[in-house]
Amino acid sequence: MSLRVIFDGPRDPWLNMALDEALARHASDVLRIYMWSPGAVSIGRRQSPSSVRREELERLGLKLVRRPTGGAAIFHAEGGELTYSVVLGKGHPFYALDVASSAAKIAEGIVLAIKELGGEAQLRGYSSQGESEYCYLNPAASDVLVRGKKVSGSAQRREWGVLLQHGTLLLSSDAGLAARLIEGAADVTAGLFELMGEIPVSRAMRALAEGFTRALGYRDFQPSSFLPEELETALRLYHLKYSRPSWNLEGRLEAGEV
């Protein structure tokens, strides 16, 4: 059986989150790999945006978006990371696991991808509750480490009859800019380019597809486009939810919204 994989390009932050939720709402097992343009700070579904320096964010032409999943604030640099989203239905074995265990098993796809690219990586292998408003300071079982530096974190949500997990694979890390945008941000991350040298983005995306295919238990993967109904749902979510201050600043849906 083949894993459906959407190789996506850089997209607007609000549309990125709308597309992730749309894939989850249509409940088919799928992997999406994408980037951001412009860059953004994303915050967890129930997080206050108070830790985000919004004036600096706006001055730099970046955006704030509230994710459909949990976790804390993350800076997504344009061209500086690959982001993945995985949707798994109730029929997948990982759905029956608890959040920490399933998140770690899914993140094994990142470990396998880095090995495919010639590097060595490992999962953190334990979970402890973090309290920082900056996501990368909160340790989790699904963290991926290279030479002791965190190159990937993730967040998960169970709703719409599926498991939705999305996370990062840092290509480069700008701790200084992250600290300007998010209170409490610290230099605990590194990017693959710094650790392993320059890697073509297309090669890294394919390695991710191959790594997740193995981690999720598929034989191979099949490149795919968005289905018309997924795009229709994403555009509705973009206009009625993710592009609105009521959602991004308050986590609130206005009357009549999806």
C-alpha cells in the first residue's frame, strides 16, 4: 500500500494552517511537506499570543497564526525549514497509541530522513512537561536531536476522527531573530545546513517522504495533489478562520464560522 504524499511549496502562513486542517477534516491518510512565505510565528491552539512581539513581527512583514494543534510559539523562517503534516485515520495502528508514543513513532520519519541524507539523528526518548512559551525549550519524546541540538519538534491533535500531527525540520536556525520575536526564545536548536552542509531542498523533501513512508509502515509513497474538496474546505477555513484576528489573537470563532 502506498502513502499519499503532497510535495507542497512555500505558502502563506494562514493558508498553511487552513490546508492542514482541511486534510484532517477529509480524513484520509496523507503526508504533506511544505514551507512558509512570508515567515511567521505560529502559536498553539490554546496559547495566548502575549509572548509574541507583534509590533516587531509586523515591522518585518511576518505573520502570526494560531495552529489547529497545541504546543507553544515557534518561529518559521522563510526558506529556513521544512514543515510536515501527517494525517492518520482510526484504522492506522498509531491512532490507538497515546499522544506521546504515537508522536515519537511518527517523528521516527525525521530520524530516518536524516539518515537517508547521510547524517545521524535520534529521538529524545522521554517526555517531560514543559512550561516555556517558546516551543523548542519544551522537551518531548518526539524531539529529534542531531549532535545534541534540536532540529525537529511536533504537535498533535485528535479530532474529526483522525490524528493530525505537524512538525518542523529546521534547515537553518536564527536564534537571534527568534528571540526578537518571541519572549524567552533561546539558542537550543540547529539547522541541517549548519550541521551537515548545504542540501538541496528537493532532496531533503524526498528524504522526508521516504523516511515517513517507512516510519508509518507503508511499502512506498505516491506523489499527489490536493483534491478539489480539500481545496474548497481549505479556502473556507482560510477566509472564515485562519485569516481572522478573532482566531489568531483570541482563539475564538465568530458566529456562523466553521
